[in-house]
Amino acid sequence: MYRFLMSRQWVILTLIALLLIPTMIRLGIWQMHRYDERTARNQLVTDALAAEPVPVEKLTAPGHTVTSTERYRTVTAKGRFDTEDEVVVRRRTNSDDEVGYHVLTPFVLDDGKVLLVNRGWIPSDGRSQTAFPKVPAPPSGEVTVEGRLMPDETTAASGIKNLQGLPDRQIMLVNSEQQARRLDATVLGGYISQTAPEPKGDTPELLGDPGKEDAALNYAYAVQWWLFSAAVPVGWVVLARREARERAQKAAERSGTTESEPATV
């Protein structure tokens, strides 16, 4: 009854099914790994945002690479803004996906070291991209700033090309080593996204809290792949039984037709 399973068509179908099952199981396991990774990163963000502010030099120093556990930690610093060496970071978007600039201002600490401060987003004023945009001034004199500690930006991590030959005082990536060479100063590793004090007139627009990754989506994908892997053998059995039933019906019809034919002399 099931001899058809040895036909070329069914052998190929069976091999495909046997290949699909472990492949889908493996894809489900991979999605669970992604779920665990994203859940862990979300927890790091939650812990960092909930931590008490600390002086910036407790977490970073010149040449220091900001780690994943230090990222987004709230830090404080006391000093003054150096607007003469201020630059803007090109092709940055705000929460409404409008393209503009991030304002990067050196912040000179009391001991002479420099902390890079991303003061937020400003719109492109529509003029030539070669002209330095109009940037609202930060508070003058000595001030205490607060912000989220961030690692240096690289092309490998961000996907942003570090273009050369840009207009004066415009950059593509926020990188403390590059800025240390430009400023000829001792610069702390990483930079901060300013959260306080809030700018007058809401400009520059402060950057929002870091978003959470959708880990639940990976969990759903894992379950989906495993359901698919379970459906493959079920579908194979259903197809095989239907094929056997149809073949049996055709055989019975042929047999009945032969028996009903009148004998000829």
C-alpha cells in the first residue's frame, strides 16, 4: 500500500523533510540565543539608568574604553564649556527622524582634563552643508553637567563612515582619541550625552533615553520555528496517508470497472 514511498518523488520529499526538521530546530535555538542576548542588554540598560550618578572620573579616564556595564551610567562633571573648539556631528536624526547635527562641546574639568559632551540635536538650517550651523550657546562660567556615559563611536560598531575632507568643525563620529589629537589635550575616554542642565529654549534638543530591544519578538520567532519543525513530520504523514488513500481508491475503481465489463464471445 505504501510502496509509492520508494518512488523518486517521495524519496526527495522525505529527504527535504528530514533536512528541514533539524534546520528549523537550530533556527529556533539561534532565536533563543538572540532572546537571551537582548534580554541581558536590556537589563544592563535598566541597571545603568537606575544607578546613582557618580563623578565621571570614577568610570573613565584618558584612553579608557567604556564597557557595556558602564554604558548609559549617569555621571556628573564640574567645569566649563569650551565653545571655541565646539564641533557638530553630521547626519544625525532626532526622535522624529529629522536630519540635523549633534553638538559636541569640549568640557574642561577643574583639573584640566577634557570631557566630550554631546549637548543634543539641532536641525539643519537648510543652508549649504559646508557652513557651520548656528549653535545655541551653553551656560557660561563654571557649571555642573550630568549625562549618560557612552563609548567612543567607530565605523565598525556604528556603520557610519568616517569621511575625510569635511567642512571645518564638522565630524562624522564621536571619538575621544580623534578629538584628543584635534584638541591637543588630555581627553577622557568616551563621551557623555547631556541630560542636565536642560538648555534654554529646548535647543539643542536633548537626546532621549536609550530604547529597549524587542527581546520578546525573538522568543516568539523561536517558538514559531519549533512549531514549524513539529509540523513537518505531521504534514509528511498527512500527505503520505492521502496519497495512499487516493491510490487505493483508484485501484478499487479500476478493479470494479474490470469486473463489470460484459464477457465477449
